[in-house]
Amino acid sequence: MYLLSLLTSHTTKGSPVSATQPAVVEPEEDPIAESPETEITGWFGCRKDKQFQMTLDFEPQQSAGGWQISSPGILGSAPLEGALGILLEAGIDNIRAKSMALTSYLIYLVDGLLVRDPYSFQVGSPREAARRGGHVALEREQDALGICLALRGRGVVPDFRSPNIIRIAPVALYATFHEVWQVVHHLKGIIDGAEHQRYAGIWSMVP
């Protein structure tokens, strides 16, 4: 029964730091219900509604999620062979060059369209492409989380870092320059239409 749970409904999508994050439970049972304290104090076992707040205090998730760890599983790691083959075919130098071009274009558009009021975005990432990773951190003094949620409502997947950072990551393997242009105009449209105000006071993982 435990193996069946691992292979089906209790296997979640992995993040870049973990190919898979299985939670193994018996049906209708909560493995932490009778013993709320867990020795697994890693980030993955934190309360899911606070996981991305990056606080210094650890609060365990009171469910099977409290037992999540970051070590990748074999089944989740197996597809990496195909994914790495694509990376090798594209070439890491080509991927890096396109990544820097995409993020440079994103910064160029933000500087031209989103710096002045009422948009008031600032680029938090290094301006020098060689010092930058694959994402651009956009800072806004107010409503950053609401803007992230409004982006998600428009089909864009951003990343939020409290208290005021929106991270945009155009993935070089498949993202296009037109998609970068679209994201910037989504941000402009959200402010123009005050869409972010619908999410005032709401906390949500993004994603």
C-alpha cells in the first residue's frame, strides 16, 4: 500500500532542487497526527502556507508534507537522462548566451516601460549580464505579491520573494523574445487595470 501511494497520488512535482518529492501515507491516515513533532526540519517540511516567506523559524507541516525531504528519488530522477541530452545537444555556451540576451531584453523593456509612475518597478538584478543568473528580480515598493498573483491569473508563472521582489525567469531552452515582451506588457496591463488590487491581503505561494 505504501508503494502504491508513492507511485500514484502522493507523488508531487519536483522543483529544480529535487526531482521528486514523495509523501508516503496509508489511506485516511495522517502519519503526524498523533506525533506532531518531526525530526525532519528542512525547508520542504515547513508549513506550506509559510514556505516561501523564508522566515528563520521552522514550523512543521502538520500532515504528510512535514516529512518531505530534498533528496531526489530514483523514479523522479530517471527522466533527467533525456533532459540532460537536450542540454548537451543545445550546448551550455549557447544556452547561457541566449539567457543573457533574454534577461538583457527584459531589463531594456522594464527600463523603457515600467520605471515611471504609476508602474514604479526597479531592476534589482545586476545590470552586467555576466553577473546575472537566468532570472531578473523586479522590485516594487507596494503590491508586489498582488501583482505576482495577477500575473498567474494571466497565465504567467512568476516567483515571489518577500517583501517586494517579483522574479521573472525566461528559460533559455524554450522561451522566446516575444514572450518576454508579452510578460512586460502583462505587467503594464495589470497596473493600468488595477488588477493587482483584487488580491490585496491574500497570501499564496506563487507557485
